[in-house]
Amino acid sequence: MHSGLEASQLLLAFAMGIVAYIGLLHLWFWGRGRGAGIHAWVAGWCAATLVFQAARFAQISTEVTATAVFSGRCQSAAGIVLAYTLAGFGAALEQRPWSRRRRVAWGALASLAALAALGSPLLLSGATDLRRDWFGHSFIGARGTPAMGLLLAVLVTVGVRLGGQTARAPLERGERRALVAALLAYAGAGLSSVLGAMRLVQVPMLAQYAPLALALGLSYPLVRRHRRLTTELERMVDERTRQLTESERRYRRLVDDAPIGVVACDLDGRISAINPHLQRLLGSPSERASREVNIFDSPQLRAAGVSAAFRDCIASGENVSGEFAYTTRWGRSVHLRAQIAAIRGHDGRVRGVQAVVEDESARVALERFLQRSRKMRAVGQLAAGIAHEINNPMAFVSSNLRMLREEWAAIASAIDKEGRDETIAERIADAEELISDSIDGVERTVEIVRSVKEFTHGEGGERSPTSLIDVLEESVRYAEGQRAAGIEIERVYADVPAIAASAQLRQVFLNLVVNALQAVGERGRIRLVTRREGDEVVARVEDDGCGIEDALRERIFEPFFTTKDAGQGTGLGLYFSYQIVRMHDGRIDVESEPGVGTAFEVRLPVADETSQSRGSASS
């Protein structure tokens, strides 16, 4: 007898362990949010099964009638809860889960029924008899009441409904067969247990194993589905990983093979990525050597202004673009153009800086070549104009010299015949006037040649920090000889910083002041103004003279164009002024209204620290 009891206890304990494992597995699935609430129903089924099996374990192990009866009533109450969880599982399996209100209502009804079965002889009376389990062990069993038929009806209804739900559920054929087989096994064991409790049949008690069979059946399709989804997910992850790897490799090749430089750094200036093209531009032997360079600490990058541009991008978070003259450690100079942008994290904060860098050395060299070419064309135009301009005074000088020769020959002849008289004196005076005109023509020719030499002198010589106010005052002093007594000069000078200028810049303002004096004539007003606007210093020369017509204003900076009468101007003063201002990286504009006056405005950049230090060294 004891061997049968031990076998029953051992097998039942083993079954309880399997049920507990299945319940914990589905409880873990449910906690991870997999399969929505269907795993919760299976976990609930396993929990009710453990209660049922524990009550059966106590029933087969006791010899006390009251304990055996209470254990049987616990099994009946657990059976009601099993029916509730099985119905909820079927609804979830069909993908038509119960609403919260329905779960609460059915749960409350099942709880009341279970409590009634547990605390009253509703399903099991107090009468007992001896029964045998599968191993022939005899134990005390409680007799069922006719109301046990209600529990049987509930179990049959739930089982039939679950069968229909299984047929409609999106299951594979093997999963559906396993669930139906487990359902039939549970139905057969449960039916035999209920019929045995009602003493309608005499069969060994197997009810304690029936919930295990159905627990396995409920778990099988869910575990299979989880494994199938996991396998599909792993396949998708592998495929996505392969695609990302290929995409990364493709874009890496795109960046590495790009004909432009690409670089990225963190907030401390440490380089995190750089492509081979930029390594070659910067003169770095390898990517490792490039990554060891700090953008903020590199002397070459600081000297080129790159470090300051990256700092500005980090500080403002805005895109920064600029051109930089970069010299490598080996002395190679390149002209770089960079587009710098901030790298932002998910929170929108700046996490680093990235830049696209182009080598503009060829373009800059071409621009300089074109500038030299234009200058050469201008020089050619000047040479042609000068040749034309020289012809007139030289012809004038030549004619005067011929007349002078004839006159002096006649004078010599008259002196020899008649002696010196009043007529001879007048003729001598005329000859002297001709000589004076010839000298004027020669001086004009010399002035033209001198202007050409100054313009073709190249960049205009060394530049040094220069006070714009001093230049204006110097121009006024030089032009004082052409100033009529009725001309008033008004000075409105603001305190402005120095500019980097060569000696040629004085010729610009001398031309402007002289033009203003000539425009106002014998009486008028000239106004000299200085001010600062941002990184520029502005000088303005205004007059209330005759002004310039709109049709002529666009041509005043052309070579050899002049509004003056023949013989009074070469048309080169404003042209030279325009070119000299451009050589100083500035701009010259004109405003004029006929009958009201004219204003020339010269804008020049403020001298930077480099030019100032250079100027100090030169001085």
C-alpha cells in the first residue's frame, strides 16, 4: 500500500513541477509584453491547476475524513476557476479577447461559485467512500451531489466552445491537432472524475493529471508561435544587419572615394572621422596621424582661421562657411573652402561638428590669373590710349617748335637788317609764349606716363596701418593750390580704426578732393565724413557742385572717360582710384544728382592684427 502511495505522490509532485514551470514561462512572456493577455490566461490556468493538484495530493495522503472532504471541495472550486481561465484563453486564441468589464464580471461570478463550492456541500456532500488511483492506492473520496452535473455542463460547454475557437484560430495544423488532443484528454479525464464523484462509474482517478495535459496543449501553440516569431525576428534582424552593414560599407566607400574632404570632431576638437581626400589636402600621412590632430590646438589650423570657424559653429549651433589659406607643416599652401555644420544629439544639443572641405587652390589661382589677364588687357588699353593721348601734345609741341624755329630765324634776320625795335620785342614775346605752351604739353605728357607707371606698379607696394583721417587731411593740403577762396571744407570725422593701406591710397582721395574742388568752381562747400560700419571704415567726399547725369554716372570709372573739356583731363583719375580701392579689398560708390552735387563713398576693411603687427615691424 505504501509503495502505491509513494508512486502516486511522486508522479503528482512531478506533474506539479511541470505545471509550475509552464506557468512561470508564460508569466515571463506576459511580463515581457509578448502575446498580449493570452499568456496571462495560461499562467492563470497553471495556478488553478497547482491548487487542484495540491488538494489532490493532500487527499490521497490523508486518512482524516474531514481533510479528505475539504480537499475534494478545493478541487471542485479549482475546477470552476479552470473553466473560467479556459474560456478566457479561447477568446484570446480567437483574437477576440474579453473587455475589461467582461473579465471582471465573469471573474466575479466564477469566484462566487468557487467560494460556494469550497465552503458548502453544494458540489460535494460530507459522505465519503474509498477510491483507487492509477497505482491501486486507496484514498478517501467525497461523494458528489446532483449539482455536480452543473459543473460537468459548464466544462462541456467551455470545451465545445474552445474546440470551435481552436478551429477558427490562426494556428498551424500541428498546433491545432495538439491543442484538440489535449482538450479531448482533459475532457475525458475530467468527465471520468465527475462521474466517479457522482458514483456513476468506477474508474481509477486521473483528474489530477488532466489539467497538466491541457496545460501542455495550451502552451504548445503559444511556444511554437513564440519560437516562430523569434526565428522570424532573428532572420529580420540578420537581414537588417546585413543591409545596414552593406549600406554602411557603401556610404563609407562613397565618403572615402569622394573628391572632397569630410571631417568630424567632438566638442573638444578631437577628430572622430576623416576621409583620405582630406588627409591628402592637409598633408597627413595616415588616418591615425590625422585623428591625433586636435582642430583647436593645431598651429596650422589656428593660423588659417579654421579653429575659430569650428568654435563659432559650436557656440552658435549655426552653419558656418568660409575660405581659408592653409599651410601644411611641410610648407605646402592650399586654399580651402569649408561648409561647417553642427552635429546634434537626440535632445537637440550640439554634440560635435562636421565639415565638407573643398580644395579651391586651382580656382583661386585661376582667378588671380584672370585678374592679371584683365590687368594686362587694361594696360593694353591704357597703352593704346596713352599713345593716342601723347600724339596730340607731342604734335602740339612739334608744331610750336617749328614755328619757334621760323620765328627765331625771322628775328635773327630782322636784327641783322633793321636792329631791335618794338615789333621785334612783340615777336620775341610770342615766341616765349609758344615755348611756355610747349612746356605745358611736355608736362602733361610726363604726368600721363607717371600715372601709368604708378598703376602698373603691381599690388601697390607694402601696406601698413594707416589713419584714414590723416590721408584725407594730407589730400586737402596737396589740393590747396586748386582751392578757390569761396570754397568751404567741412570736416565730420568720427574716431575710426586704422586701415591697411599702401602709398597709392593717397592718390585716390587726392583725386576725389581735386574733382570736388573742380565741381564746385569758385564758390561752394565740400564735406569730408568718416565713420565705421561693422568691419569696414567708410570715407565720404561730398560736394554741392554741378553733379553727374544718370547716363554718364555708370561710365565714370572707365579708363579715358571724362566729362571735362578737351585738354583739361585724361579720364584716368577715377579709373585708377577704382582699381586702387579694389586692390585694397574695398569698394567705391558714387551718388549724384545734377544741379545738387556728388558724393563718393569709399569702404575699406579694418586692418587686422596680422597687418598691424606687420606694419609695426615695418616701421
